[in-house]
Amino acid sequence: FFSLTHLLPPVSTFPITCCMAEVCKDDQAAAETANQGAWRRRLSAVQGVVTGNHHLLDALWLSDTGCELGFSIGIHAVQIGFFVGRKLLLIGGAVRSFASTNGQPSPAVIAVLGFLGALLGGLLLFGLWVLATAGEVARRLLDGVPICCWPLTGALLVIGFGLMLTLPPEKPYYKALKFLDEVLWFADVVTWASLSASRKLTHICLVAATQAVGVLGRLDFSTTLQLCGGKAASALMSPRMISELGNTAEMFSTYVVQVSKEARLPELLVGVKALARLQSVAGRRPKGRCYKSLEELDCCADIQRYVWFALGMHGHAGLKFLGAIHYGSVGSDLEALAYCASIPPSAVLISEWKGGLHSPGYALSVDESSKSLVLSIRGTLWPQDWITDFDCRPRQCELLGKSGYAHSGMLTAAETLSSQLTSIVAGLLRKYSDFRLVLTGHSLGAGVAALLSALWLTNSTLSGDDLGRRLRCIAFGTPSVTSPELSNALRDHVTSVVCGHDFVPRFSLRSSNRLRDAVLRLWRQPGTAAAVLAQHPADTPNDSEKSQVLAREQLSSLMEGDALGIGGSSRGRGTTVNEACLCPPGQVFWKAPNDDTSVVAIEDPRKFFEDIPLGPVKDIFEPHLPQNYSSILGGGKGPLSMALSS
């Protein structure tokens, strides 16, 4: 659009400056009218240029088609290049195995390599002789280098290459080969992703430009922008994805509109700091039965076994990036799951690694060691998984004969997987009649696994005393996905494990609203946040019982106060859908952070998980990483733990 404006006559044709200079400063309405008139004249002139040159639309279409074709060719060329490079590495390994005997070069192979090198040098000499008839450079090379040197040099080079393949020790060579293969694979992925993003961005820009040219002058400027934005979005995402993003954006704007109208960011940060300090002093340990270590739990063996299935679902690239498995250990997502879970790759019966919107990846495996059919569901990895996470409005539902609320996005994901897998699982349960059915996952996968368990226990196709006895869900870093009544109904079937002050299990729409309202209450009382920080200084121990009691009272007053005023209480208000309380489902165990080995069976998950923890990133975000759960709960039985210990 702005490029088209350069096709217009000089600025004097559009008297915007003149109009603005002649209008009095007090007459703002007249100035705005004159400015709008000037823009209308400019748009009309641009429309004239466009309608007078119909080939512009054709040029944009041809540009779009050409860019798509060019990028497609480039992407495929890069992929072929990396593929050939990786295959050459494998060929080098095969040549090494063929060319060595007990680790030493074979004389016969060296002779063959010498002959091939001499032949290569002879062919090069012949090619130079052909080129010498037309090229000065080739003629000079032939004149300056003796003829016998060409085949001799070729033979030496090829023999040298063969010796390079055969002489290095066996183990370091294969390690280096695997490492190079990993490097080429990652380079291939990064290059493909960059070129694909460039292609999509170019396509979006050209589509938006075509839309703008088509409607320019016929519609007002804001409508034109909306049409262009809609067209660009449709070129990037599916209609369903656009709809879900719109719902998430609407929810986010509703959340922040009150904050943006009332307070500024520096003031809010002081309130957040005061709340974090109160949480630290008040203590974050839940109430419930305390065990000295994980080994005292009846479900300890299940937790230590299935945490590796949950870890392995994050794909070989993701696990290498997180440092959960070593580079060169595996080369595919299927191998990564088998490696982490210590099962053969053939034990994975069904797998879907990428997934989609409201449909996370999963794998169904047979674990002979525990006599279980294990359905592992992947946690958050792809952009569409984030949309499922943030689709966190409570949704009313009925599960296991109980009416309550569930996380909307994860319940939809569980329903999607149920429709895909119910008949398959029913057949496998009949085939493996003495096996259990275990569902597991981490983060998003944990929430979906718990809700899928509830759906299958409710489903007439799978329900019954036999499934109730055989089904088990072990969930790690489980988000708040069920209301308390549904959580209690799942206690006999679902075990949720939370490590330390993990942020994710405490995040929900209600806990976010409570945090926002508490910060605003502090802001509405000037000096309160500063007084809290002064009363509980960070550099002074505040672990006395008196300090803890005072901090708990202050924290309760801030979190339970009325959102519209300071002194009131929110307990008397009616509960809306968005204010419905959600918590991790089933029996919830809390593993103490750091070197504390104790585990607490939480007495009231609703109370413990209703507020978001505040503090340093290493205290609230790092505990949620999947490799953290496997290293703490795996009992040193997984591949990474054994490798590190050795």
C-alpha cells in the first residue's frame, strides 16, 4: 500500500499540510475532517492507479506462486543434501567395517583402493585433456604437471582416505560418527524450519497485499486492515486454530483489562514481591500424612517405573535439548521412548508423535516387566499444545456419576483420544487379559491421561468391575484439571505426583484471578506492600512461629478479600463458571524440594493448589521440567540415571 502511494503525484496535490496550517488549533473537529478528506483523496488516487493497472493483481499472484515454488525447491534441495551427507557417513562406516581385519587395514582392500584412485586420476587427466582444447587454465595445468602425477596422486588420496577410516580405534570412531550424524540432523531440522517460516511469511505478505489491492478505495481503512489480517491469518492457520486463539485472546484481555486500567507495572511488581515474601515466610508445605521417603509409598514401584514412560514421550530432539538423554544415543522418537522406558522398540504397538490441536501425541506400549499396557501421553511441546493448555476455562461435565468441572482444553483433548483409541484398547485388553492398563504422562499429558481415565471408567464400552480393577493412572506434574468432587471420585484410580513448588499444578483461571485481585488490593492501599516488605525483610530469618502465623494471616486477608474493595470477603459471592475451583485429580503426593526426601499425601488438594506460587524461576519453573521428575522419582533405574552413576 505505501509503495503504491509513491506512484502518485507530488504532495502538493494532496493539501494535507496546507489544510492543517490553515485550521485554527482550537478547531480540532475541522482539522480531523480535513485530514480525513485528504486521506480519502489519496485512497481514491491509489484506487485509480490500481484499477488502471489490472496486471498488478496478476503480478502479485505470480509472485506468490513463484515464491512458493522457489522455496519448495530450495527446501527439498537442502533436505536431499543433508540426506546424502548422512548416508555418506553410513557408507564410510560400512567401508571401515569392510576394509579392516581385527582393527587393522586389509592389504587387499588397500590395493583395490589404490587401483580405484589411479583410475580416478586417469579419468581426471582425460577430462583435463578434453577441456584443454577450449580452456587456458586446463592447458596450463597439463603443461605444468607431469602426466604420471595425476593417477599417482589419485591413488594416494584414496588410499589415505581408506586408512583414515580403518586406523582410528573402533569405539571413538563410531562415537564421532554418531555425533556427526546428530549434528547433520539438527542442521537439517533448523534449515528446514527457517526456510519453511520464510516461505509462510512471504506467502502471508503477498496474500495480504493482494487482498488490500482488491478492496482498496471501496472500503474504509480499518475494514481493509481487518480483511487483510483475516486473510493473512487464514493463510497461516486453520479456521479452528484461529477460533481457539481468538477465545484465548478474549480470556487474556478480560484478565488484564482491570490491571491496565488501574495500575502501572512498577507498582504491581512491588505488590508481587510482597506476596512472594509472605508466601516464603508463611511456609509452603501442605498438610497431610508425611512419609520419610518415596519408598514408603505403596505405589512407589509404579511411580519409579512409569515416570520413564512419561519422560520418553518428549521425542529424541526435545530430550537431547533438555539434557535428559545423550547425543548419539538414539535417532528417532520411537527409539527415545524405548531407550527411556527400557523396552524394545517392537514393544511400542501404536504411536502418534506430533498430534494436533486438542490432540497431544501418544504411544501405546506393552511392558512385559510390569505386565501392563502403557498409554503414554506427551506433554506440552508444539504450539498447538500451548493453546490446549491456555484453554483453561472450567467446563461443566459429569464423570463417574459425579457432576463437576474440568479443564476445558484438556477435557476436549481426552475426548479426542477416547474416540481414537477406545476400540483399540478394548481389543488389547481382551488379548492381554492378565495385563493392567496404565495411563501416564507429564504436564499436559498428565492432565489428559487423568481425564481420559475418567472417561473410560464412565464409558459403557470399557466400564465395568474388570476395568475398574485393571485401570491405573500415574500422572506427573499434573495441572489443575478437575473440581474437588471429581478429584475425590478418582482417588482409587489416579495418582498425581507434584515435585516441590512446581508452578503448573497451581495454575488455573481461578488462581490467576486471585493473584491479580490480591496485587490490586495491595496497590489500592498505598504503602501496604512496602510495609509488608519492611515487616518481613529478606535478609532476616523469619522462621519463628510468630512470624509464620502473622504472615499466614496477612496472606489470607489479601487473597480472600473482595475484588471490588479492601475490607470485604469473596466467600459470600456466588461462584461463576470461571471462578470454579480446580485441582490435580485423584490421590495427590507432594515431594519436598531439594535434599528433603519426605513425601506428603496431601489432605486437601483444593486448599493447597488454589494459589500460584511466587519466587525465583529455579524454584517454581525448573521443578516442572520432565527430566527433573525422572531424576527425583526414577529411583536411579532409568538409562540416564544409570549412565550418570557409572
